[in-house]
Amino acid sequence: MTPGRKLMLLVERMSGIVLPDRELQRLTDWAGNRAAIRGFKDTNAYVDALRRYPESDEWRVLLSRVTVKESSLFRAPQQFRCLSESIVPELVASGRTTLRVWSAGCARGEEPATLAVVLDECLGGTKVRWSVVGTDVDADALEAARRARFSPRSVRRVPAEYLERHFTMRSGAFELKANTRSHIRYASLNLIREPLEVPGQPFDIIFLRNVLIYFRRESQARVVRSIQKILAPGGFLLVGPSESLMHVAPGMKAEERNGVFVYRRRDGGEMTPTVSVNGRSGVFGGSDAAPEALPREPNRPESEGGAKDSESFAVEGHRAEMRDDLRLALRCYRASLYLQPDYYQVRYRLGQCLEAVGWSGRAEAEFRTVLEILRLGSGKTLEILNRPDFPTRNEIEAECRKATRSGP
Ligand SMILES: C[S@@+](CC[C@H](N)C(=O)[O-])C[C@H]1O[C@@H](n2cnc3c(N)ncnc32)[C@H](O)[C@@H]1O
């Protein structure tokens, strides 16, 4: 096995991250460079040292190299709207006087900062105490998170009045004000390591967004099992808008709130709200809607009434795609796949749309999942997409192999 391939497998074993094959050459070159800098005789010796010394400083450099830290404040704002309008009011109504929130895989602090802003807006001036813990496997990202300084691009979705209340402009960056920042703590944590011990656990709310997408299904299941144990009874787990835990979390059930899917423990002893939900509303409305937002009211045929089902989302997505409305198509396909993750034709279409809008990494992840679904034999066919102008199962499989360079 080549040293680059060995390194890829080692990265997966240590962090859960599966690097795509197209990274192999770049990673091999990078490892060769690091081997020279650190005085190893060759790349093999370097990889071997990493394997033997999992606590070494070099892992910090490697993890910083292989993690994807793409994030921004108020990313997928519909989830934060759901937080302020539904989740927080419900938890407070159930009698909680303390709210503990965890941002797992917090990158450079964009998500914890957003959570702090939203919680301060919801709970500032009340007796409810709250805290946010941000954790990540990448120590460099955490260092940046602690500085709490964000670029204008990163804050582009922050509502103007929040920017003014919670940030100070300093040397071209937006710095989170000390008062809001004081509620956030950061810690280094590798989600794949068991047992999971997070400072401040258990949590009422856990954000685990856009982290598991880099993991294999078995690793996803392992992480969710660990996380479930530290989700407080009645608590909420949110993953990214295009992710689904359907096949990896038998102990969790999905609920739809304000057009957003949230997960709760099946054994969690549901809380019944004792007062009506009265979070602040309207702040995230209209133009803040993210491209990833789930459709609130996709047009469905009259005959299907108001029930949202996977098929009608898929059909609406296909119609939108035919009209070249790729944003709506993406939203509808994602909604469809939330409800039925094994519709391989829909997933294939989602991949194609992602590619068309330039998100080739995400497209490739979808194509890989299609192949995994077909391999497992769990693929479900949507009759309505069995049309002469639509690729057959074999053609889809061949296309996905080509797109992911997975061989015949
Ligand atoms: C794409 S960012 C997501 C940031 C944020 N949650 C969001 O949705 O905007 C993924 C983050 O997950 C972190 N990560 C990847 N593998 C991890 C692991 N095994 N344990 C903890 N964090 C991990 C990466 O370092 C990176 O910061």
C-alpha cells in the first residue's frame, strides 16, 4: 500500500474523516513535504510515526490539513429561527432554568457565536441561564474560534440589528462583544473517540451540523450513539439541513418544527409545553432564507392535500429542475431525501444539481451515497422518475462510479 493511502486510512481511523480519492496525490505530496521538514527518511517513516504516536504534535498539523472548516454565522438561518421560535421557548416552558448548548465540530467559532447571539436575544433579561460549548478536533480552528473575530463575508447573513448589538468592528473584522462571548467555552474534542466526555454535559441542545458528512455510515452511527447519551431528556439534536440520521440513529426520532427537522431521543420522555410558544419572531424572515432552507410550502398537486411526502417533494424538485430553478430543486430534493433517504434517483438528481451550482464536493458525497445504497440493495425506485428521458438504475450507477472514480 502506498504511504499516501496508508495515511488516508490512518486519518479515517483517528478522526472518522474519509478523504476522497481525488485527494490522494495532494495528500501524498503534502506528507512527503512534512517528512522532509520533520527529518524523516521518507514518507513511509513519517506515516509510521504518526501511527505510533497518536498524541504527537504532528497530528495537530495533519488534522488542520484534512478538516474542512467551511462555515459562516447564521448558516442555514431557518435552523436558528427554529431555535428561537420553537426550541428555546419549549424548553423554557417545560421549566428549565438553565440551557446548555453544544456546538460539535464548531470550526472557527461561527456556529457558537451565532448560538450565543440567538440565545442572548431570546433569553437576555430573563432568569434563564445559558451557556454554549464549542468543540472541534482541529486545535488551530479552536484558537481562531477563541479570538471570535469574523470576516465581513462570514457575517453576511447576520441581521443588521444583531451585528450592531453583538459585534464591534475592529481592523476590518467583526469581533463578538465580550458580554455575548462570555457565555461561550471552547474545548478540543475528537467525536470519534469513546467515551465522549464533553465539558458541561448533558446538553439540552446539540448542533452537529456538517460534520458527519465526512464520515462513513458506521462512524456516523457510532458518533450519534455516543452523542445520544449526553443529550438531556427532552433535548434537541440538529444536523445540517441536507443531512439525515434516518439510517444511523435508531434511538432518535425526527420531528419537523417550522420546516426544520430536529432529532430527539426516543426514550427521552417527551416534555409537554405548559405555555404557548412565544419566541421572538420575524427577525430571520424573508431575505435571510438560505439556499439550503427546506421548502415551507412546496407546490404540491391538489390531490395530495397538505400532507408532505417524499414523492411529492421529489416531483416538485424535478419540475423545478426542468424550469432551471436549481435552488428550489435542491431544497425539494433534500426534503424528499429527509423523508426517504433511499430514493437513489432523487439523490442522483440532487448530486447533479449540486454539481451544476458548483458544489462538487457535496455532489460527490451524494454520488457516493447512491453507490452505497445500491450496493446495500436498499435503493427505492420512484416510479414517477422511471421515464424514458431519465437514466436507468444501471446508468445512474455507472455515472456515479465515473463521478467518484470508484472503478467498475
Ligand atoms: C464543515 S465544518 C462545520 C462547521 C459548523 N458546524 C457548520 O455547520 O457551519 C466541519 C468541522 O468538523 C470538524 N471535525 C471533523 N472531524 C471531527 C472529529 N472527528 N471530531 C470533532 N470535530 C471534527 C472539522 O474540524 C470542522 O471544523
